[in-house]
Amino acid sequence: MPTLTISQTSPALLPPAPPHAPASPIHEHASLLFCAAGPAAPVLNQSRAAAEFDVGRDWQKFIAGWPCVTMMGRSVEVPAAEQRIRPATFFSAANPADSATRDLYLQAYQNHSHDNQSVRQEIGQAALAQVREQAQRLDLQVPLQDVKTRQAYRMDPATGQGVPYLHARDMPFRAALDATDAAIHTFLPGYATGDRYSLILATLINPRLNVSIAYSRGNAAEQHHAREAFEVIRSALGTSGQQDAAHRVSLYEYTGASLKNARESLDDSATRADFKHVAGAPSPLVGGDEHEATHVFHISATTELIARRFRDPDLSPEARCIDVRDKLIALVHPVERERIDALVDTVIAEQGIQPGAAALWIADREYANAREAEAISRPMMFEQIADALEHAGSPVYCIADTYINRARDENGEDRLTDRHPYRPKLHPHIGRFWAAELNGERVLAPREHQWYFMHKLLDSVGGPVIGIRSGALEPFALMGHQVIYLEHKDMFTPERHACWQGVIPYHRLITNHTTGYLNKESETFRDNALRSLLSETLQRRLERGAADPVYGPWPDRQQSLSRMEDDLARGLLSSNELKLLVAMTRSRTTAMQTAALPGTFGAAPGAS
């Protein structure tokens, strides 16, 4: 097992921290752990290996062998003082925010990602070497036949296409989707931000589709998202030349107990009575005899509507993609298109993105709920993907999030945290392009500008996009670009986008292990739990003396930490899943079809 070639020194022999440079909380915990805690301390009883540890003599960062890394910082708080040179003209590590916050995120990203001489990179390389070995061991636990069989979920073997899908409560009304003259009504709750992307496209390509958008009374975030969706969809319809734009989108305030529960009974008059019309044309949600028999479809019906459009035998799927692409391009003013064209050229040149490179879409979210956490990128899984692609001769670059976000610590305080402090290699990274500024202006603030930017970027580079299933990725596939999305076998609503397989280049790879995190148990969550346990253990030891045993609910908490640690270590793709992913970037077809091709499961990806 590789470790750093740096002499290890006991922290007890190091000089005390200078007054002007106090150690970070992680350093303090580490010093206490290895200086004050004896071998009988509960935490050390559960450790997997003896820790190697040193604190740099500048007292600013620790130097550790890999066994220590396993025990300590899966995520690292970012000191605000760390600064480096700006990586690119057009880049943002933060979502839209004030300049001071943007600078703080940028400093964190520059230090943690661009410091190639840092000890962190060596730790990351050691971690990646272990990941390669772990991927091969996972092949023993996940047989090849299971990998192949999993990709056939909700696929029609006769056609090679996904099985059509409708929500259970929409099934009795499926004939309405086939009618040529009847309006189709669907519903978007304000909290469903991911659904708005394909919804906009569905309204553009299906003139029969009408949308009711609602937010819960008193919920400012929902109201903001709902109003934004209302304006964006109306604007898109108007810009595309659809004269009835004002009549197809409605905005409501929901006054009942639960908007999430209400969406399951939108046809009931009692439910509709809790919706207050705010803007746009009245829809069936206003109630009354006129709308009593009108069904309101679940938002997932838009996914099937789009699939039906692409299955239409009158035009090829490629022609349908061109149609969608033209509609989206038309939303952007020609002057803005020229400016974005030049911006794409600049980004590619500055970042050194190579022709044919695959884009790794990094997903992260501040204060994610349990469902959102399932779709957050695991750092080492995406390093594993990058490593496999590069060994197969395919360059990569990253886009979107950077793993650096605000997170609440064990005391409930907000801290800027890097979930991926040990990066084995620096990849080109475009960052949160929607928030980046050029000459003080957010050029890509409008949604249609973001889509056009991504279209030009992917068209110019020529490679696919790889990420966890996300509504943000769907427009790229509908424009004709290959998207490979990861989805674990038990992920929520896996059947919904199965209907796009073999029809739209939105290619699914079903994995054995969770792609994101269950129960929000990320690296940050685990480190909070560890710090909390350390603090309580050391406090009791200091109070009672080193010789007295420390009693408490530690076994259960240690068991929980052990389970989280095991999940973080196993949160990878197996070697066979990696081979399938790499092969999909070349076959440009579904995982089921690619798995059946000769040579797909050949040489191990990432083998050195």
C-alpha cells in the first residue's frame, strides 16, 4: 500500500502552533486523538490500521500516510486564507452570489484543485490506486451476467427500445395523449426544479401541452422557483412564435397542508379548491363544472410525450433532434449567439480541452435532502471514470460543480467544505458556467443561453456527457448529443426515463452500488459524526483521567461510522461496469446493446 515518502514525526515533538496561525478544527482533533487518546480509546479500537500522522511545521496543513487519511478527512474544511492565481477567464466555483462569496469559493477551488505540488495530490494518487484494486474485487461480488442483465430493465428486446411509461394514476387517461385535438394538462410543483428542463422542451414540441405551476403559501423558495418556471416557459413559447403562449401556462398558490400530497389527487374537487389562481390563463385547477372531467397528468407524462414524438415513424430520431435543436437555438438572439460562440472557443482554448473529450458532469447541492443526495456525485467514482477513459485513450474534462460547497458541521454551523480534498490529477474544469461572469456580466444567466453554450461546447469538442441522472442533462440529449447517465438499481423512479432508451441518446447505465448517497451520508456527514464522537470521547477522557474507562453509547455510533466508511469505500463502479461505460462512449448506443457487443468486456480499464 503506497504511503508518502516523508519522515513521520509524533505531533508531541512538534513546536507549538504560532499564535497568529491556529490549527484548523481537523488538526486540533487529530492532535488530541493521537497525543491524548491511548490505545484503549473507543475510536482507536475500531480503526482499520495504525495511523501515520504528522503536522506540517508551518502548522497550516497536515501530512499523512494513507491509513491516516482513511481515518480522518474524507472532507476538509477550507481555510479562507488559501489563495492562488485565477484558473481561467470564464469560471465560477460558486452559484450566483455576491463577489466576496464568489472569491471565497474560487480561492478554495484554486488551492485544492490547482496545487499540483500539494501533499493532497499524492494522497489522491494513492487513493486512486486502491480504487483500481477495489473495482476488480467488486467483479467478484457483482458477476458479469448481473451487470448485463441489469441493463435490460424495462427494455423491449425485440425493438431494443425502452418500454413506454405513465404514472399509475395517468393510465386510465392514456388515450388522451393520442388524441390529435384535445388539450393535455400537466402539473409542476415549485419544488420540482429538475423537471422544468424537459417540461420546457415538451411544451415547445407539443402545442397541445398546457402547464399549471404551483407553490405552497408561505414557502419563499417554492414561490421563487415556481415564478421563475412560469416566466421561463411563457418566454420560451413566446420567443418560439407560438401565439397561444399566454394561455398555456398558469401559476397558482396552494393553500392546503401538503403540495406533495395534493399532486396525487389533482382531479378531486376538494384538492382543487385549495389552489388560488395567481397568473396566466385559468386551468382545470380553478375547479368548477367546466373542468370537472379534465384530467391533470403527472409531470412524468412529459417524458413519455417526448418519447412518443421521437418514436414517430414520419421522421428519424436524428431529424427530431435537429428540430429540437433549431427550436432552442431560435430562443437565443443572433448577437448573443455570436458572443457565446466566441466564449466557447475561449473556454476550450484556455482549459486545453482536447477533441473528443468526455465531459464529466459533477453534481453537488448545498443542504441536499435525502432524495437529492442520491443524485450527488461521489468524488472517487468520477475520478475512477476519468482514469478509465484516459487509459482507454479518451481525454476528459469536468463541468458544473466542484465538490466545494457550504455544509453544516456537527454543531450546526455553516462551513465551506471540500468533499474531494485529495484530487489525484488536475482535469480541465469549466465550473458552474451558468454563474460565471465575463466583464462583470453573467452572460449565461438565461436558461436558453446555457443550453446554447452547452450545445456549442459539445458540438465543438465532439465527446459525450457523463453524469448521474439529472433533468439538467436531458436537453443535451434531446439536441442530439450523447448523454450517459448513471442510475443505481434502486434509485427513485427508474422506470421514467427507461422509455427514452433506444429512442433518444440519453443512455442509461444501471449500477450495482448507489451512485450518490443514501440517507445523506456523504463524506461531510461522516466527518461530522466522527468529529462529534471524538469530541465527546476526549472530553470524557480528560474529565475522568486517562486510566478510567469511558462508557457511553459508543459501540452503536462506532458501528454507524464503520458502516458509513464501508459505503464510502465501496461507492465505486465495478471493473465490468467501467468497461461497459467506456464501450458506450464508442458505440453511442444503449447499455443493453453495448453489453451484447464483442469486446465490450475486454482489458481492464484503468490498468497500469
